[in-house]
Amino acid sequence: MMTPAIAVSDVTLWVMQAIALGADAVMLGRPVLYGLALQGEEGVRKVLQMLRRELMLGMQLAGCHKLAAITQSLILPFGDSNHYGNTSKM
């Protein structure tokens, strides 16, 4: 029997942003429901494990070794043209 794969795009980014802005919890409706629909309780367990791995990878890439290290300093202001080293004025 083939195990279904579930791809979740940008969930980790949104979770990290919510934590950086002070969220105590993040609601994950659709990914969990997709897992439930595909494989029941085991599907939910797999989705949550996958999301945890993705969050840990995102934290590692951001240089955060614990949740408390995810701060607002990781969030770029909207329209900031100086990120990525761009010094030209638009």
C-alpha cells in the first residue's frame, strides 16, 4: 500500500512569524485535517511530526537553538528594500 505524501508550503514560516510576534500557540487546521482524512489518527500524528521537523529545520536555518530565540528581529518590515544587501533606492 502506498503511503500518501502531504506537502505543506510555508506553514513553518507562518509558525515562526507567529512565535516571533509573541504567539503562545498556532492553530494548524488544514494540514491536520488532511492527515485525518487520509490516514485517520496515524495521519494526524505523521502531519504533526512533519511540521515539527520543518519547524526545527527552519529554526536551525535562522540560527535559533530554542523557541525563545525566535524574536521579532527575524522579521523584515514590509517594503524594506535593504534586505538581501540591496542598497539602491527605488
